[in-house]
Amino acid sequence: MSETSSQSSAQKWTIAVLGAGAWGTALGATMLTSGHHARLWARDEALARSINDDHVNRRYLPGITLDARLKATSDMQSALEGADCVLAVTPAQTLRTVLADAAPHVGKGVPIVLCAKGIERETGRLMSEIAAEALPENPMAALSGPSFASDLASGLPTAVTVAAQNADLAVTLAERLSAPRLRCYSTDDLTGVEIGGALKNVLAIAAGATHGAGLGASASAALITRGFVELRRIGEAFGARPDTLMGLSGLGDLILTCGSEQSRNFAFGAALGRGESLEGRPLAEGAHTAGIAARIVRERGLEAPIIESVTELLKGRLTVQAAMEALLSRPLKSET
């Protein structure tokens, strides 16, 4: 069945999007292009009013006019009323709190699609584990892949992966969430998709720092490649499948995030490499994930020197130049 025909035959849903940042707003607007009804929950009432009245999200998507049908509210109950599917698009470190507030208003059996990437820094839990604690009677899925919110909101082509442990659910969600400019692939490797999305943020900080310090394209390419080795090594320890990490939610996302200051994590790392102040910079989820990722690496006896170096950089215990010298002076060995 073609993508067009599958979309035309798919049941149209009411989709609640929890989070009116750049990615949540872009996803909400995109759901409208598939004929779904979409409602945004915004923590900030003024932001919700601006989306409703002016059809813009100046704070997170400046310069982009939104579909007038996209409605936002700061009332959680109103956002979730009658929802057939919930897209959770809040930062990883606030997901637990947001889902606890949402839980009384989410219908039993309604799928929760996690669109934030990260590992909870206090507990080391993946987003699906946190969500399952808050909503034990709801199936969990994740949407991840190489995607900039401004690209999607501008109608540029984007491809992502939708994962759920139940393969049939993953297929259904991929079909329903696909849109004319958003192609969703499905997988039942939920862990692999989550690990890829979380760790690429940490590696993007490393790539950005290398770029910001002016260490050259050759160093950047080597760091990204060896970083991907670490991502696969850690993913394997969690039970992720290698082919998942070679796909959109692993390698694809890593390539995008490590190559442009449009990526918050890369931009954060670049500022770090240039020695700039990090105060007031936009959220870089990798900065929160790095420490817990390094702790997991140590606890499991894994080798991930780049991820551990990022942690030391963020703590101010290491300079970018010293980190690179340490990586280059490691014992020589076979690449594979």
C-alpha cells in the first residue's frame, strides 16, 4: 500500500501534544496535515494565547506561521480530553512530573508516544520506563530520528522511526503519524531507539566542542565515528539491536546532530569549545544525559572514553584540547 493510500484510509485521531516548544509545535502542526485534530498543551498561558491568536510561536519557532487550526491550552485536562493518542514532547528531565499531572486525564489504553530524548539523570531510567510508571495501563512508544523542528514546521521532508515493543502498535502508529512531509518507519526495538536518541545528544556536544575549539574537520570526523562505536557498544549492553542503531534513530540522528549549530547540543558544545559562557543558553539535553550515561558506562564496565570526556568537560575538569590529546594517546588497537 502506498503512503498516500494508507493515509487516506487511516482513521483520523484527536492527538494531544504535551509540550509547546519547537518540536511539539512542529509535530502538532504536522498532524493537522494528515487530517488529525491536534491540541497543544503549553505550560505558559501567554504562549498558548499567542499560538491561538497570532498563529505563531515566537519563542521557539520564530518566523514560521502556524496553521490557524492548531489550538493550544495551558489546561492539562482540556488538552487531553478525548485524545486517541498522546505525544509527550517535554524535556526528558521534566517528563516524570508532566506525566504525573497528565495521568488522571489520559484514557486507559491510549498510546503514549515519547518524543523527548534522554535518560533521567537521577535514576538512569529511559523515558519509556518513566512513562510506564506514571501510566501503567497505557502502551508506550517512541518517535525519534534526524529531525530539526524548524524543518518540519516549514514543510521540509523529514523521516523518523516510531518504536514500540508491540510490533503491530509500532506499525499502526507509524501509519497514523505519517504525513505528506513526515515519513515514519516502524520497529519493535524500543530500547534501541531510545538509547540512540539519548546518547547522540552527548556525542553532539563532543562534536560541537571539537568544532568550536578549531581542531579541524578530520578530528570531528574521527570523533563522530568513534562516538558511534561507543553508542553501539552501550546499546548492545542494553539489548538494542545493531540494525536499529544503524538506522534513522541512531546513525541518522547522530549525523544530523553532529553537523550543525542548528542542533542545540552541537551549539552548546561549540560554545564550550570556544570558551564562551554557557549561562542562558537554550536547553541542551545532552548536558543532562552525559553524567548519568558516564555513570552507567562505569557501572557496566563498558569502554566509552568520549562520553566520559564530555562529562569531565562539563564539570570543568578538562579542556577540549586536553580531552583530544587524551583520546589520541590511548593505547593503539585494531579498529574493529
